[in-house]
Amino acid sequence: MNFKGTFYRDYEKLSAENVKLKDRILGYQEKNRELKQSLDRCRKSKEEMKASYEGQLAEKEAVIKELSNRLAHLEAVSRHDGTNTGIPTASTPIGKGKVIPNSRRSSGKKRGGQPGHEKHRLKAFDDDEVTEHVTHNPDDTCPFCGGAMADSGKAVSKDEYDVKINVVKRRHEYHIYQCAVCGAQVRQPIPRGLKEENQYGDNIQALALSLVNTGNVSINKVGTLVAGMTADGIRPSWGYISKLQGRAAKGLGKFMSDLKVAMIQRAILYWDDTVIMVNTARACLRFYGDEAISYYTAHEHKDMESLLEDNILPVLTSDNTVMHDHYKVNYNAAFSFRNIECNQHLQRDLQKNTDDTGHEWSDDLKKLISATIHERKESILSGQHEFQQEYIEKFKKEVRRILDDGWKEHEENPSGIYSKGFEETLLNRINEYGENYFKWVEDFALPTTDNLSERGLRGVKSHMKISGQFENVNTARYFATIKTYIETCRKNGVGELDALSHLSAGIPYTVAEILG
């Protein structure tokens, strides 16, 4: 048997199989590498997809959170009206419940006069007051039997107020006298108001000024309204009314400067401002004053420069106290007066916070302020001039307790971003300016609110709603000047038409005459 040949054949066969196996191994290794690469790609793709998904999820969560905050904001705003914010009562949405001011709580009583309340009636005239008699006689025949009627000498009197507008066409004649000695001719001087061949008198000018500056009638409609009052006997033109405004304002230059001097000497001064429209742009009309003085200014911008231009706040001293609605500009280092803050606006903010967050602290503080103001009024009516020191300390302690509770509620039960930010700002403001908010607790001579300023600007907002914008800043300043004169006269018992008639004649009432 040939073992050698057989061995070589087997060897060659095995070698060939070994080569095949090596090729297969190499193929598997290559496929393994491909699978590993594919697996790596899948893992990478999975991580990328996961990251993308997490990014999208985070983005969606952020959008949801933002929309939730917006919804909370809109829901809060929808609840805002004259009861809990500075929004005018007239802007309360239709269908919303009756608006009750913050300072008032329902007493459960019916509206109007209460049982036992004396009704306000017009009193009958005294005989010397009657300016016109009208006699009313019945028919000569009795309505019951047809017999002849005779005057019994008795009568029933009923009085009434009424008004008549008569157009007066007045002619002034200035007679010329001639001196018998030297021949010189002399006449009385003709006033500036009669310089034209024909012109409107002081009273019709006063009426026009009243319609524009108090009645809120637009300048282009004054002529139509006056014509309606006078059976078309008088119809002043648009241009005339416009010039009349400027002329009247310029005639009050000394009055304005004298009033400012008188005003800066007052112990307590109120001030506020509001937005007006001047030729489609936002501008500013500002009020300064007290119970006897109303002083208005108008500016193109609401800024520190315009405040300095008014030159009222900068000249006040530490002897002056200024009431305002938390205008932080009042705390400027350039000013030296004392500050007090409006509690009516504070109560609105507290109510707003209660509505937006549901937290109890703001409602508690609002109720404490209202109750204390009521007790102060009762004390003043009873002849007291101040609270007992024990009462004052108790009030301060209660305020501190409520604020501590407020911070706890704020931290433990936070609301949405919108409400949370407002609440935090409110808490910080009361903490920082609490002394100025509550000085009235220690001093009954100080007011509790800046409502006097708000009342002073209410007519301005009505003017804007009805008459629209001012043509330019000068017309706004004319309005501010004339309104200063009218409102100051009214506060001191001087009739509006009388005051404006004097102004039209070139002899306005002086500050000394008005204030006494």
C-alpha cells in the first residue's frame, strides 16, 4: 500500500479545505465588521432620535407652560375692572356683574335714601325772588253744573326754575366832546374787546369757553350748539373759537404764575398725570392741587424733563407733603418734600392679587385698611385728633403679621409667572414704602388717598373720549390753562360763566380775589 501518496493527497485536500475555511472566516469577519458598523449607526441614530425627541418634548413643554401662563394672564385680566384695578368702570365688559368700588362693602341695604332720610326738594321762592308771574284761570263755566264762575280770591302757587336765552344786539356809542376853548375833541377810550366794527360780547365768549373746556364740546361743534341755543341768532365760526381759546389762555399768564406761588406754599399737595392724544401721538396732561387749587400743565412727553419744566416739585421743601400714586420719581434725590402714598390704589392692587392668586394675605390687608379708615372717620366725627398709641402699635403689628403670611403664601403656594411676579413686587413695595402708605394712621391731618387728583383728571379723560385729540401741544396747553382757572374758581365758589365773562373782558379774577 502506497502510504506516502495517500498522505500527500489527504494533505492537499486538507490544505484546500483550510484555505476555504480561512476565506469563510475572513468573510464572516467582514460581515461582522459590517454588522458592528450597522449596529453603531443604529445606536447613534437611536441616540439622535432620543435627543431630538427629548428636545421636541422640552420645547413642547415650554410652549405649554408659556401658553398656560398666558391663559392665566388673560383670565386675570378678564377679571380686572373698576373693582380691582385702575381700569375705568366704563370699561367693564358687558354682562359682567355690577362694579362696586374697593372701598365699599355691601351693607345689604337698598339703594337710595333710607327710611327716615329727609328728601331733598327745591324750596318755594320768597316773594321778592319771583321774576315772572303767570296766571292760570279756569273756564267761566262750571264743569259740574254749567253755572257762572267767580274768582274766590284764593290761589294755589307752584314755582319753577327756567332759563331764557335772548340774543342781545348791543350798540356802544362813544360820544365825542369838543373843548369850547381849545377845540380839542375827546371821547372815552374804546376797549380792546370792541376794536372791530362788530364782535361777540363777553357772555357769548364765556359760553363758548365753557362748552369747550367744561362741556367737552369739540371746537368745530361749538358754533352749531350755540346756534341751536339762540334760534340760529349766533353762530361763531370754528376759527373764531380756536382763536378764542388761545386769547383766553394768554390772558391768564399772571394768574398762572401767582397761583403757582400760592400752591407751592400749601402744606399738602396732590399730583397725578394722565395720557392725552396730541396729533395722533401720546402726550401728558398733569394735575397739581388741593381742595382749593387746581393747576394743570400739558407736555409732549411724560418724563423727568417735563416735571422739571413745571418747576413745582423741585421747589418744594421738607415742609411740604406730596400725595401720589406711587410715582417713584417722587423719591428722586433732587426732591426734598415728604411723600405719602395712595391707599385707594393700594387696595386695588391688593384686590387684584386676591383675584389672581386666591391668597388670603392681600384680602386681609385690604380689609384691615378699610376698617381702619372707617374707624378714623368715626374718630374724627367724634372730635378726636389722633388714635391712641396702643392702637397705632397694634395696627403696625397686624400689618407686619399679614406681610409675613403673604411671603409664606407666596413661597409655599406660588401662582403662575404673571401673578407671582405681581405679588412679589407688591409685597416688596409695601415692605419698602409701608411707612408712607400708612402715615395717615398716626396723623389725622393727612389724607388716605389721592382721589382728589383722580377727580381732577376725570374731566380730562371725558374730554378726550368726547372731543378726541388735541391738534398740537399748544392747544393742549391752552386747555390746561383755562381749566386751571375754571376749576380753581369753582372750588372757591366763583361761578364759571361769571369767571369766564371776566376773563373775556380782559379782567380775570385774581388769585387773591379767588382764594381770599
